[in-house]
Amino acid sequence: MSLTFTAQAQGPTARQAWMGLALLAAAAFLWMVFGVWPEWLDWLLDGKKAFVSAVLNGVTLAGLYFLVASGFTLVFGLMRNVNLAHGSIYLLGGYFGYLTVDATGSWLFSFMVAFVVAAVLGVVLQVVVFRRMEGQELRQTLVTIGISIVLADLMLWAFGGNSWQIQTPAWLRGPLDLPLVTAIKSSGEAVYLSYPIVRLAIFLASVVIGLGMWLVLNRTRIGMIIRAGVDDREMLSAMGVPIQLVFVIVFAFGAGLAGMAGVVGGTFQSLSPGEDTRFLLASLIVVIVGGMGSIPGAALGAIIIGLAEQIGLAYFPTYAIVLTFLIMVLVLAVRPQGLLARH
């Protein structure tokens, strides 16, 4: 006797449907960047050069957002510490970077100084504030808001209300011709896009830092200890691991990244009062969109928010900031834990 089973055809799952839409959108986006535009699209979007420049601005801005948000996601997502003074650490690192470049002329050395200053401040915050308030998120929030206000007033007193910009080193000045065709001349010759070298270098550096952080957290013993300390710190302490020392090091590293990001922001943007609040808000949005405690999530969130902000500024500047909040609301409605949340 033989039995015959008839399998019912099943349609695609919701996840497969979303993946298909994402791949289709990515393919269309890549074509818009690398393909040759028809005349109607060129007219509709005010030229391919404007669109591609906005995309590159968004990607390089995403590198800056990632540097700030990755430190924030380490402290907030992995260690459960609500540090709303993170933006102040960013601005303080930028100011110290400016002073270092002004005194020594070394742009690379300014990153080391900013990292050390911000890391020391991070150690003080972790030992004095967060260690005494473990698990008390509301108290952490209120105290760090107060600290950020004090730091903002001190920086306003020390540096004034003017904008400061860190001088770009000579070897990173000038544009680079990219293999991106923005137009075709009547003679048939292609017109290529030129883009500042310093922005490209900073983006590549942020990619390297991101890959390094992911490898450390997921492929090394120290990363295993950090993740285990978040999930079950009592068991880890019972095994003889100095968990408080590990958390101090992680907090210092996260704060140091914010300080280095201040040098980056001061190089291709500017340093001024209010930038601390702006980058704190950007970090919150990036972490919410990407997922708390996830380095790939911080990278994805930074790219989404950076592109949305710069494309919005290029085509509807009045409502550009609204677009980033709409993305955050949409993610919270569809996937509240974030796109790549740590499990």
C-alpha cells in the first residue's frame, strides 16, 4: 500500500516579502547612483550630480553618526547605562582636538588627545555616577541631563558662542575624481563627480573601526566577557572575572569614540554650542532604528538616518528633520526592538 502526500504550496512569508522589497529598493538605488539617467529623471531630481552628491554626503555623515552612536550603543545597549551626557563628551572631544591641532599642527595626534580626554571623563562618570545607580534608569537619566547642562555651560564659558573648525591636514585637502558619471557632454565625453578626500578618508576609517569593534565583541574572549557580564554579571563575578573593571574599560572606550567623533565633526563640519544636543539626538535615533547593543545595527541605522537627512536637505530642506523622525516612528511601529537588535 502506498501513501501519496500532497504538499500545499505556501506563499512567501512576511519576512521574505520585506527582504524582496529591500533588495528591489537597493537595486533601484544602485542604478540611480551608477546608471545613466533618462532626461525626465534628470529634470525631476535637478540633475544626477545633485542626487549623487547628496548620497555621498549622507554616507560620509553616516560614518560620523556611527562613531558617535557606536559608543552610545556600547554604553546604553550593552551595559544598560543611560548616559545622556554622551553628546557633551562628543563636543568636549572636538574642542580638545581643535586646541591640539592649533598648538601642535598635528591632526592625527588630536584624535589621541580627544580619545584620552573623553575616556578619562567616561571613567569618572562610570565610577562616580553609574556604579552607584546600577539599574536605576530614571536617576541615571536625570543626573546625566544635569551633567550635560553643566558641561555645556562650562564649554560655552571656555570657548564662547562662536563656531570653530579644525583645519584639515594638507594631505587630505582637495577633491578626488570618483568613477561616478554625473552627465554626458554633447561630445560623448563623461563627466565624473569630484568629492572631498577628507570625507572619504573619514568614512573608510569609520568602516575599519566598526569592523574592529564587531570582531572584538563577537570573536574574542573580552567580547564574550562583556556580553556575558550584561546577561549575568553575578555568575561572571563568581567565576573571578573583574566585571566592574571590564565595564569601566568599555565605558571609557565608548566615551573615547565620542571624543574622536568630535574631531571628525569639527573637521568637515564645525564645533559650536548646541552640537552636543544634536549629536545626542542623532545617536538616540540611530540606536533606536538599528537596535540597542548591536554594532551592525548602529551602522545600518547611521546609514539610513544619514541618507535621509542629506537627501531631505537636498530636495525638501524645510521638512528634512521630519523625515528622520518618521523613519524612527515607522521602525518602532513595525519592529520595536530595532532592525538588527541584539538577541
